[in-house]
Amino acid sequence: MNSIGAYREICGRLSNAEYCRLYRQPALLHSGLDAGLAPIENGDSPTIDRLVLGDEPPASSAAQSRAEAFTVFMVPAVTKRPDQVGIGSGPASEVRINDRSLSAVHAVLERRGDGYQLRDADSAAGTQVNDQLLAPGERRALSSGDRIGLGCVDLIFLMPREFHLFVQRLFAK
């Protein structure tokens, strides 16, 4: 877990193609500001276009406030279970989020070919993808830009290409 500011330099230095070649794992993005991520209606399929920045803060504080406004959970490449990443509040989860509304292993991110699916791990507070509740054990294919709700925690799933673009847009001058 890092603030998004930790990725500012690397995303500014590398082209999108270079970043994607070096960093192949997706990211889960959490905004500490309610206004940090806002939906945009874009037909039936959610895309990265849904991620927009709110009003500009004063220039002197813009980069600093944005660097602290987002937390990034990078999906680890190597895990205890091949092609599965536990997300939750307990030590058995590879992506640990300190929130009381989460189960110890709340959901599981599963790699399937070139894509990812999210599975509810029989969580107490429920798992949602784009505001649709998953039944316990149900899997849902993820696309970059999808919103994931775990208990009271809202995340955005971003593949490397879109994560790089988001960081660049966030810190554009």
C-alpha cells in the first residue's frame, strides 16, 4: 500500500508502453476524498473515462493534496495460491485493508488468462462490482475502471495502462 504520490515520478519518467512492460500487475485505487473519483455516464460499459478529477485545488497545493488523496494497493505477482489474491483485513489476505467492515478474506481476485475476476469469499458485509451485489462465491469478470465495493470500502480496479494514464493525468501541470 502506497500513496499515489509514490508513483508520480515513475509514471512521469516512463512511457505508457515502458510502464506496462515493466509493471504487469493491476492496481486497486482507493480515494480518501469523496470528490476524488466521480462517475461519468458513458453508455452501458464502464471505462476509465469514468475516472475524473474534481475541481482544481490551488496550484501550490494541487500535487501535494492529490498525492495524499489516493491510496494504491498493487496486486502482488507472487501469492500463496497461484493466480489468486485475497483481499481483506486479515493476515491471510495478500492485499490487506485496515477496515472493520471487511472480513479477514473478504474477496478473491483471480487471474483468468489475460483478465481478472473477482469472487466474493462469503463475506459478512458483501461484495459489489459496479454497484451489483455478488452472491457468496459468485465470480464477476473485471474490466479496467470497474468499481469494487467491499463492505464500506470503495476501490477502482485499474490495469497497468489505465493506472499509468490516471497517474499522469492526476499530476499534469
